[in-house]
Amino acid sequence: MYESDITRFLKDLRAERPHLEQAQRDGRARLWDKPQDLDTSQRNRESRVAQRPYVYSQKP
């Protein structure tokens, strides 16, 4: 069965560094997976200002 170079590289990398996937999950949890505050999210949506269709044009 054919395996691309990238597939072989990823398999070799995972074999050399078995902790890599858990480290990636920990990094994602630290940087991105944050609990959401529904009140803050709603206030942010309500306070958005609509962007003009073409932002570089002069106001009439």
C-alpha cells in the first residue's frame, strides 16, 4: 500500500516522540480551550459595529 512521504514522516515522528500528541493537547488547552462567559459573549455580539462594505472609500 502506498504511503506518502508526509505520512511516513508523521508515523516516524510519533514513534520517536510518543508524548508529542499529549503535549499538543496540553498546549491547545492552555491557549485556546477557555471556558466561555455567556454574558460577555452576548455583550460583545450586541456591541459590534457593522463594517462598511468597502472600507477604503471616502464617506459621502
